[in-house]
Amino acid sequence: MRTKGYVPYLFLAPALGLFAVFMAYPIIYSFLLSFQTGAGKHMSFTGLSNYHRLFSDELFWTALKNTFAIMVIQVPLMLFLAILLAAGLNSVKHLTGLFRVSFFMPAVTSLVAYSIIFSLMLMGDGIINQFLTAVGAGAVPWLSNPIWAKAALILAMTWRWTGYNMVIYLAAMQNISESLYEAANIDGATRVRQFFSITIPQLKPVILFTAILSTIGTLQLFDEPYTLTKGGPSDATLTIGMYLYQTGFRFYDFGYASTLAYVIVVLIAVLSFIQFKVTGDEE
Amino acid sequence: MMNVSKMSKTVLLLLAASAVLSACGGNKSSNGANAGGGKDENVELTAWAWNVNVGALNDAMDMYKKDHPNVSIKVEDIGRLDVYDKLSTGLAAGGAGLPDIVLVEDDRIQGYVDAFPDSFVNLSDKGFDKKADLFPPFKKELASKDSKFYAFPFDAGPTGMFYRKDIFDKAGVKADSIQTWDDFIAAAKTIKDKTGAFAVPVDKFKDDALFRMMLNELGVYYFDKDGKIDFNNPKVVQALDKIKAMGDAGLVKDVNGWDGTVSATVDGSVATVPFGAWYYGTIIDQAKDTNGKWGVFQLPAFEKGGNRAANLGGSSWMLPSGSKHEDAAYAFVEYFATTDAVQQNAMEKHGLFPSLQSVYKTDLFTKGVDFFGGQPIWKLFGDEVKDIPTPYYTKDYAVALDEAVKTQSDVFNGKKPADALKAAADRLADRTKREVK
């Protein structure tokens, strides 16, 4: 029996409708919005003026610099830790479930709970400083010094997302054929050598995948600076995501906020493209 | 698709959702001519508010209903910042999905009226002007633009120094002897030496409440009357210098956010907490064990005999225009804002300090308060209200606040107040295209 050509589309219609309203419309509308200025009923098209404004907007550059500074340090650090942890856990024979759950837990912890705990731990007379003072290292101004505030964000993000990446690596490691390691053993390769010559190369596509996900995540970074530092002190932890939120909801400039959103889109696209090129995967 | 930022998606989903919702809600028929709802038609008003304000509004409706049985209200208790998010999104979507009545803090009124002209009911056109003299001058100026009212004045926050009598006594310091900020600093040093308690809590890197109180006290603010940036004003510099002096003397307790301020209040690690009158509610709620140990005096002046009145916080009610029940909403909120009994109830039951001046003469405002050792604190606040200078917020207030908080951070991180303020003035000029005075 032959089906009429339009029938499949009838079945697709509800999904397509939802897609149009909740995905396509916002994306298109925010794109149009990025060419407008004003507020409320008084929006007007002003061409590229918002994009122009970016170049002389000091805050935008500060936010961009902060975001990149955090990304460049945090992403490699976290992925490296995750691989180490995964390799370790992959060879643990007992209590594997317990370890995996403990490391993965931060990724599913409620954001509010985690940020409150971190701000309590990191504040002036919080537990971390009490510990540091007790061992004679001296208190660290975690949330009030421009450099330490960035370090605090990196710390918090690493705590939260390392376990998540670890689980992905762990899954990938278990797919690496045992025979490779057996062959290496026969050839007399050490464990360390096996790790760098077998495990890492086999993980390459997965590492690329997590690197891209983490890059995207960091470029959109909003939650941690919002709850821990409010972008301060003095914009030291203002990220593009934070700046976008402030521009839209605190300063009512939805047009410029949309422009910032599209700048993030372009940045993510460019960085992902570069990562694909650098790792040289042609597929 | 996944490349589009999470935030922009959220913003736009809200826009889309509010458009859809408004389309659903638009078919309730009503005739607008039915002012005040004294006739037979039933009117249900919707309002957005937060916290204790919700109770105050519901109580007022119960009282109002006796004469207007056909009017009812549905108050949606939404968090303070969520109200603004929803309001901003609704206004940006051209008024979609907004309630009949919305609570807005005073420092945001001008921003909304400026950014969204015609989006709020002009109360002067409805006849509010003849009631306006019931309110103090600063409140009237905040609620109006170009001498038209856009908000019903509600609560105010005349400031005071809430202090721990037991700590002052232990250090042998008399609150009466503190006239100026210099007196205060000298007294605070004695207290710190003798008891270890800090003078004041300050959220050094995220909020500048003390700075704003001082500015208001000095009759200046971020902007002057003409909307020019006033950060370089010697009085503004003077205020920040004073805060820095307290910091340098080790008198400032560095607290983290609102919770930090409250816990410092409760655990007695600070001897004084300068805040608006509404902080009374927090103290009696959170620090129950300290019953009878508290007192209040007015902010110290910058010079002997100088002004000691200031305001922090306070809110007003606005009516988004285009509602089907504009007149009924107007009639109800006018009743709410200008009736002594309603305001007295809001104060007594919910701790909201009224700006309606006729209430200050009632017993509630003249009697002593047990928690404060029998001190008649409401009389102190009530007397203060008429002397409060008007702060000028403008629509760029939020940006200015952002810069002011950064300036305070810079100062606590070692920069000189005058230099930090000058840099902030320039940044602010760049961001708002306003002139620096």
C-alpha cells in the first residue's frame, strides 16, 4: 500500500509545532532583537549598532577576558583530573560502585545547595580559612581578591564537573579491548607507558567530545559567579553569561543582551571548529 | 541548536510563554466603566508581591470587601527578584501577562517609568493628586515623574542604628553621646577593645547599603537632580572616606550577603546595625534570645548638628496599564495606600513602616516597644521621615549601583576613595552617556 506524501508530516506536526514555538521562534526572535535598541513597546531597528557597541564596551572585553582565563585553566585541569580518576577507578577491584557514586555526586547536587556550602566554606572566617590558619598557611581572601575569586570559581567548577567527565572516560576505558593491554604486557611495557600509548590514544574521540562540552559550558558560565561572587570584586569574575543576564534583566537592555548571546554562539562555533581541526579527526 | 546560550533561550522562552499566556487570559469580559466595582459585577484583581507585603494586601482586601463585596483579589506571592524578572519580561513583550497591581521598590520606580513609558497607569489622571500631601516630600518625588504620579506610596525605610545595649554597657559607652560619625568611630574603638565586637557589618564586595544611607543623609546620591553623575561630589567622597576609616580601624565585619548580615546581628559579633526601620522585623524574628537588649538611635551626622535623617528601602504599588480592571484596581489601591487603619495593620501585623504620615499620630506609633527595652522607637522613626532628603535614582540607577559596589570593593582592596570614585564616574559616563558633574 502506498502512503500519501504528506502523511508522515501529519504525524510529525505536533513535534514540529512545539519545535517552532519553543525552539525556532526564540532563536529567530533573539536574532532580530540583537539588531534593536529600546525597551518594551519602543524597540526600533538600529542596524549593527549593538555589534558596534561591543568593540568599545570595556565591560564586554573584561567579561571575555575573565571567561577565557577561567576556561584556559579550568578545562584542561579538570579533564586531566578526570582521566586520572577514571584510570584509577578502572583498576580498583572493590567498592567500585561507592567510589563512582561519590565522584559523580557533585554533578547531580542541587546548584543552590552547592553554592551555599561553597560560599560558607570560602568566606573570610569559613572552614577552609580556619584550616589554612591552623596549619600556618594564613587565610586566603577567596571571594574578595580579584585573583583568588577566579581561583574560587575554578575550584567550585572543578569540584562539580570532574566526576561527570570521569564517568564518561570510565565508560570509554571499559570499551578498550583487553587484548591491547595483554599484548603490551607481553612486550614488557610499563603501566605508565600503557596509559600513554594505549589508553590516551584510544580515548582521543572521547577527550575531544568532553573538551568541546566543557568549552561550551565554560563559555556559558553563569551559575557559579552569580551565586558565589555576583561577578565581583570589581568585575573580576564577570563572565559573558553574567554580563548577558545583567544587561537584560538588571539594565532592561534586551537588544544588547541578545547581541551578547549571539556573540557567545559565534565564539562556541569557532572554538569547536578549532578543536576539531587541531585534534585532526577528519570524520 | 545547542550552541545557543542557555540564558538567551530562557529569556526568549519566557517571552514566548508570556505571549501565549496572555492570549489565553485575554477573553475575560469586563466593562471598564464600572469604577471601583460598587455595582453588581464581580471583579477579581490580580497582584504580584513578595514576603510580608502579600499578607498586608490580603488583609486590606478583607477590610475593603465590607463596602465592595463584588471585588476580590488574587495575590501571587513571588520572590522579590522574580517579580522584577517577570515584570521586565512582560513589559518588554508589550504588556503581555501582567497583573493589575504590582509591588515595586522605590529605587526601581523611575527606571520602569523611564524605560517603559505609557506602560503604567498615570495616577494623577485618576485623581491621586489630592491625596498626595498625605505623604512626605521624598516619597512623593520617588513616586512621580514630571509631576505625574505613577506609583502609590506604601512603606518607607527611615534609617536608624540598631544597637546592642548590653554590649554598649559592657564597654561603658553611652549611645546618647554619639552625635557624629567621628564620635561613633571613637566609641566603636572602645567597644572593640573592651568586648571584641565589631562596629558594623558590611558586605564589602557585593552591596553598599551603608554608603547609600550616608549619601542620602548628606543629601546627595549617585546622580544629582538633573540626572548628572555625582560621584565626584566632595560629599560622596566624604561618605566613602568615612567607611574606609572604619575599615582601616578594624571596625567593619566583612559579611557575606544578607544571611551574613543577619547572622552577625544574631550572634552579637557586631554592636550596631545601621538599616531601615524594617530591620526591626528581622531582629525580633531571628534574634529572639536578645529580647530587651536592643536600642535605636539615629544615624550619626557628618558634622555636629547636621542632618541625621535618611531612608533605605521602601516600596510602592504600580498599576500596569492596559488591564481590564484599571479603575477597580485604582480604587482599591488608593484605599490601601491612604487609609489609616490599613496602614496601621500593615505595620502592626507585618512590620511594614508606613509612609502615610497621618498614621504617625496614632497610639501604635507613640508607645514603647518591649523588645527594645520600652524605647518608643516608632516615634523616633516617624519623626525622622519628614526630614529625609530626596535621592535621585533615574533609569540608570541599576548601572550606577553596579559601579558604586565596585568602587567600594576597590576601596576595601586598597584604592583611595577619591580616585576610585573618579574612575567609577568615568566608567558610568561611558555606560550611560550621561554627563559627569
